[in-house]
Amino acid sequence: MFKRNNLKYLGLAIATIFCFHWILTIVNPKSSFSRPWGVTELDTTQDDTYIQDQKTINDPNKTKPTQTGKAKAAFVNNIPKYNNNKQIIFSSTFNNNDDLLVTNINECPKLNSRNNNNLPTSVHDLRPDDIKLILALGDSITTAFGADAKCKDDGGDNNYLEELYEYRGVSYAMGGDDGAISLANFYKHYSPELRGASVGNHIVEICYGILCPPKQYHPELDNLNAALTGAMVKNLDYEIDYLLSQYEKESEEFKNSFKFLNLFIGSNDICLICSHSIPWITEKKFERYLMNAIEKIRLNIPNVIINIMDEFNVSQIYNLTKGQTEYCTKLAALPNFECECAFIEGPIGVHNRRQMDELSRKYNEAIKRIVQYYSEQPSNTFAVINHHFEYILTSFPIDSLSCVDCFHPSTKLHQLVAKTLWNSLPFSSLGPKLVNWESDKKIRCWNEQDRIRIR
């Protein structure tokens, strides 16, 4: 069992590694230290949006592009901008009186099996029972870092090491623990043979820019949840390498089945906007890294829908946690470790948070352009979707955040995100949806006519 002092030493060790990282970046940003273990090198002399040759999207007989040296790819300038500022107040019912809303997914009736003449042949015709594999890429939100931690001292000998645990079994997207309220378990209710969900908990797996050590994954627990705590958009390539290694172990039946992949990345990049040691990623570079990752998935994993989660305004957490000293004890050795820019006080802090919100908005515009691009390249085996939720964090209770750091979502918030996303999947993704706190949010049951909405 770890005492608090032991945790301080562990935290200081991690901080020392980050200091080493920053020094290397300052001394020689282009050194070999800046691209270890799966960090993609991009041609930064170009500022256009990177995509693979669009002709390969609809022609499976085209030769797949090689990835030797710098990526051999086309740069396209004319991806249309997404302009839809209409806001929708989001509710579980979507004002549809015919919806069946329940408190537990097990209360939803199963869908009648589709007969052989009605089996889906396209990602545009999928119900939850058609999904056989669930996958994820992302950062500490998808790993559920600190989500289910127990932080209050009870007079006993607490295991403070557990403050550095990921609780992947309750992740909003990939949680496969029994009873977990998650997208994976919602799918599994309709598709009992579903594979890929992560289970249990374990010590944090860190990937933070150049600090991305190999062999961290716990495949028996992580399964197809390739997210890594601290990951930035440039680390997606490393995550995909793990994902593909696990995917290749599946049977041909599952490899050829329909899949749902959730992708949520960018918060750690946004949190670097005030850093003078580590360069933050511009909107254009973010878009290119993200497109690289999506193309790598498209070329290697057939029959998949990718859902890209929007960035949220990380700065809102400052207002939610301000003055919450009793609940927000934070990691003793690492104050403001996760997102220093968001928690600086005074005028500098106000300026930083405004910059963060602006960068978040630009990242979301980049996501919309990517979704728009793929929607104009229709395919029966591949689609990219996005549901724009604006979480009004100031309406949330403080225990919606982890007691470990008052930054990451607690299990309670993971559950709300899972329900919100699940309830929206059969409906149009156009237009932002405002999400206020609902402690008793219902789960929408699917009917025979529902399909995962591509646009």
C-alpha cells in the first residue's frame, strides 16, 4: 500500500521525465527524441489539409498508398467549411412521444433478427445488433483515468497508488464491466456477441508527445480500447498500431463484420496553448494528423463507422472547480498537472482560457471539414460521423469530476456522456446540441426502423 509521501516521489519522477522532454525540445526540436515510438512525422512546410488520394475511397481495387519515409499523399485545399450555427437544446426524447425511455438498457426489448434477405450490406443501413466489434482511440477521458477512484481518507491505510489508475471498465465509450453504463454495453445488449470492450482497471498507461513508451498496454483488459492517458493527436498513429495488432487476432468473421470506432482526441493539445516549452498544434496540423489517422483506419479496417467526438471547452472546468477545496484535493505532487493553462489565476489565466476556447472551436471546425469530406465520398464500407454536443459544465455537480484531480470525468459523468451519445445516434448530427446536467437521464431504446445516422 502506498502512503501519500510515496505518491509524491512517484509524481516527482514523472515530472522529472517531462522536464527532460521539455529540455530536449528546447535544445533541438527536430532531434530524434521528438519522434519516438509511433509519432507521425508530417511535412510542416505545407499548411494544407492532408488526405489520401480520394479516388481510393470508392475503389477497393486501387493500390493502397505506401507509408515509407514521408507519407505519399495528396494535399487538397477545397474541403468545404462546415457552416451550421443553429443550436438545438438536447433532450433524451428529441420531442418524439413514441420513444421508449428506460433507466436500464436491459429494460429495452431486443430487436427482431433481420432475415437473410434483409441483412445489411452497407454502413448506411446499420442497427445496434449489426455491430460486432467496438473500438476506440483517444486520451485519458476514454481510458477513464481516475473515474472510479475512492479518495476520501477513512482513517485506514489507503492505497494512494490507485489515484493513478485507469478504470477502463467504466469508460463512457468502451466500458465492458458488468453493469457499466457505457456505449459498449448498450451495443452489447442488442448484439450479445460484441467484442472489443475494455474491462477492469490498472495503473495508468502514459503517452504524452515524445513520452510514449512501448509495451504499456494490457491487452487482456484494454482489448480494442487503444486510448492512452495524455495522448495528443500526433500519438494516434501509435495507438492505431496497437489497435491493428489486436484486430489481426480476431477471426475472419469478426474482421469482416460491421464495427463502431469512437475517437476523442485534442484536449491535451489544447492544454499546451500557454506552454513555452512544448509547441502546441495548430488547427491545420491537427486536421492533418487526424486525417492521417482516419485514412490509416480506412485502409486497414473495413466496414467501420468512425464517430469523432467534438472538443469541449476545457476552460469551463476552472469555473466549476473554483473554490471547491474540500472535494478537489488533487494529486499532492502534481498540482494542475493535466492542464496548467486552464487553472492559472488572474488576467493571464483569463487570457489563457480564452485562447483555449478559441483553439477548441478551431479544432471542431477541422473535425467538421473532415466529416464533410467523407460524406461527399460515399462508401458502403466506411463512414465518419460527428455529434456536436456542448456540455454546459457550469450546470454540473462537482462530483461529476474525479476526486483525484477535479479535472477528469468521474463515473457519473462517463454515464451521462454515454447516454447522451447513444440517444443521439439514430438522429441527424447537424447542429450543436446543448447538454445540461441530468441526474436521471433516460436511455432511449431502439426500434426496428432506427439506423445509425450517417448524416
